Amino acid sequence: MNTFKVLGLTALTASVLLCSNSFAGDKVSTGSKSLKLSGRIQLQHLFNNDIESSGEKTTNGFRIRRGRLQAKGSVNDFVSYKFQIEVRDNSPKLKDALGKIKLNDNLSLTVGQFHVPVWREELRSSGNLLLVERGAAAEFLADKNFSARHIGAELGVSLGFATLQINYSNGSGEGEKETAGSSKSADVNNGKLITSRVNVPVGEMAEIGLSVGFAGLGADFYTDDDDAVVSNKGNGIFFAPDFGIKLPVGIDIEGGLAMGTIDKDVIGATDDQSFTVFDLTARWGTKFDTIENFGGLDGFEFAAGFSSVEPNSEIDDDEELSIRFGPALNFGKKVRFQLNGEMTKPADKASDDTFAIRSQFTINF
């Protein structure tokens, strides 16, 4: 067994032992001021009735959607941290690795890999999404490297009536480095991403947010001829207002709109392309006395959402529309079962509409 395997097994064993001694997020005594361990297991099943059953393709199946371990805590009164890994498909992946320094009561600095401040649904924990998955609008922004996790630094400001975040990152996604002096490649964004977000509470039940961003997209890379450079570099800009409402009758409503432009060189088009994405989701939930003979069931929810993705506003009838809906059962605060129907009208008008049933069982520990 080589050295890397030995080190890997040693680290994994130590992590398992540490987690077993601190199950359910108990605090552990370490060199830090505090340490809290937690995790998430999400088993998902997908059935797609539009896949023709044959010897080559399966119409349904299980997957581990998320298998995560997280450590968070504080080093002292001014410095906190968070470290999260995901093990899925037998391949570990770094999700969050950040340190946050409290400069004063109104100012903080966060460095590392974490979510950039864009799109309310993207910033919501995967363990508490209104529906099984984030919507198509959130997926579009993440695919364009406008949102989700990136490596960088962020300044947080409390304005009293609002919060402000200013983020500067590589803009190339999770784990993608852009070390100064390293060779450029087509896989690493040679530009950078600058994003900012302001979030304003409106009374006790609502919030309004606005995110804006400027991205240097694409890359320079060498062909077989070392002197020849191929480039698809360009810029992308966007702004994205969103809102969240929490009503006392158990109803949560979230929505967002994002509009922007991507340079033609980035996508290999003849003209710059403007995009518009929209999402609206609502959830109603109620609590009741625990049913001990049914796994501790104590809550019921029903949620529905609509998403629209128009990748090029210059082309008529190119929107992808999707509707998702379904119930959820809660077994205490940390266990949840969701069942969603998903109807999608693809942008390609020659393609048929699709319908899928996606279910997910979540355990937070």
C-alpha cells in the first residue's frame, strides 16, 4: 500500500472516530475555542417516464445525492471557520473551506471556498430546500459560473438597515485554482468574478435582495503548435433581484429574476447573448403531534415552483419552462422525505415535454 493510501485511510479513520464521538453535532474539545461536527445524507430516487425502457437504458434508479461531513467552530472571539467535504460516487470533493475574521461589529472578512452572494435559492442550505432540487434558473447561473461556490475573498458589511457583501473570486467553480504563474488551460477561467449583494429586511416577514456581478469568462490555451493560442475569453455581466417572504400561517415564498449579457467570444456565437431567468417557489407546512408508531412523523409540507430559462433573449420561443411540485414529510427537525413531480418543456421545440418523479430522503446529523 503506497504512502498516499496509508495517509488517506489514516485521515478517514480519524474522521470516523471523531464523528462517532460527537454524533448529532455535539461540541468537541480541541485546540480551537469550539468545534461542532455535523453531516448530511441524502438518498435520491429518480423515475423518468420519458425514457424508453430497453436493454441499454434504465428508467429509474437510486443515487447518493449528498454525503457530507462538516466541521465548524471558532478559533477565538474574532476568527471562525467552516470545513465541509462531500463523498459521492466514491470520490471525495471539497465543498466549503473558509475562515471568517470579525474586524469589528459591522465589518468582516471571509476567505476560502464558499458560496458567492448570488441568488437566494442558491444560498439556502441543501438540507432545507423548498423542493428536492434547486430550480432551472439556479442551475443556469451556476453553470455559467455566476453563482455557487468559488475560491476567493469577501467583505461583509452590516449597515444597520441592511447587509452588504462584496466578493472577489477566481470565478471558475469548486476546487478550480488559478495560481499565478501556472500554465493557462481551457479548463480554468483566466478571468475573475466580482459579485456584490445587498439584502434588506422588510418588517419581520420579508426580505429583498439584489445581486450584481461582473465576470471575466473563458480562457487562453495553447494548441499543438506551442506558438498558437486559442482564446474564448470575454465578459459576462448580470443583475439579480430576489425576495423571500415568511408568513405566520406556515407559508414560505421565494422568487428571483436574473438578467445579463455574455460576450459572443465566450460561447462561440456571432453576437453577444442576453439571458433572462426567473423562478418562483412557495411552500406550506404544518406541525402536529408526533406519531410515534410512524417513525416520529410530526410535520407535513407541500411545495410548488415555476422556473423559466431564456438563454438568448434575441431568439423567440427558446425558453425552457419547468414546474415542480409535491409533498414532504418531516420526522423531527433533522429527518425529511420529499416527493416531487417535475414537468419540463424544453427549449428545443422539436423535443417532447418530459415528466419525472424525484424523491429524496434526508438525514441531518
